[in-house]
Amino acid sequence: MEVDRLKAIVLYVLNNVPDKCLGKHELFKILYFASQKHLIRYGDAMIADFYAFQYGPVPSALCNYLRGDKNNNIMSAILIDDESRYILSPSEEPDMDYLSKVDVQCLDESIQENFRLNFHDLTKKSHDSAWNKAWANPTGRRGAKMDIIDIAIAAGADERTIACIQENLEIEAALR
């Protein structure tokens, strides 16, 4: 995923939750559920690199950026609470050129549905069939990469939607 788009997605969420701050766990789950919505409505996920971690899906690239050098493109736009090291706040507004109207709609819905849920409830909600399948062979505190079709099925995708997603994945693979 293009880093500027990922940065815009993260900054949009952080700027649109109450108090403009959010824990990493909560951010990751809001992004997972927004990606599910986008996937079953439009045939592609906003973020597709989720891995099954002990407490639910984690977007791998974003997780790596948040663990990395503070000078990377995403970290330069986010403040991390020094004491907890898990609470994130935006230090700038998102570049809306990287977000479509449907991206914003899916993000807004996921924020409204999930930002009030506590750690336990978000973990339980995100331990869906896609997570369970990827977690079946854990390596330490992490399972396998979550399959995009499994994520769609867990979100309630019908056969027609799954066929559309598979076609989009084939086109994407051919273009690489």
C-alpha cells in the first residue's frame, strides 16, 4: 500500500475520534472493520495486509511504521504518548486527496461503531472466522496473514461479491 494513502487513512481516523487520540489496538480494529465494509461494498479493501495477532487483526505495514524510525512519513505526523507508548494523536490533518468519498464513508461508519468499545469487546468482535483461520497456526504471538476472501466472508459477503473480489485480485496480480 502506498504510504501516503495509509498516512491519510490513519490521520483521518485520529482526527475524527473524540479527543483526537486513540490506542493502537482501537485504531487497528477501526481500520479492520472499515476495510471489511469497503471490501464487501466495493470489491477491494482499503487495507489488505492484516495478520492475526493474539488480540485481533493488525495491519502489518502500519504496525511496522509505528514501531520504526520516528522520521518515517507516518510517524512524522503522529504523536505517541511517552508514558503509555500506545496512545496516538495526530499532529497534522489528513491529505484528503488520498481518500475517496467511499473511503471516508466506511471509515466514519467504523469509527461510530467501534470507538466506544473497550479492549475486550474489540478483541472479541475482531476474532471472526477470518482471524480464527489465520490464527490456527500461530508463530509466537502472531498467526498467518489473513486472506482477503476470508475477511470478506467474515463480513458477510455473498457469492457474487466474493467472485468480484477474486476477479479484482486476479487483475491486480496481472498488473504487477
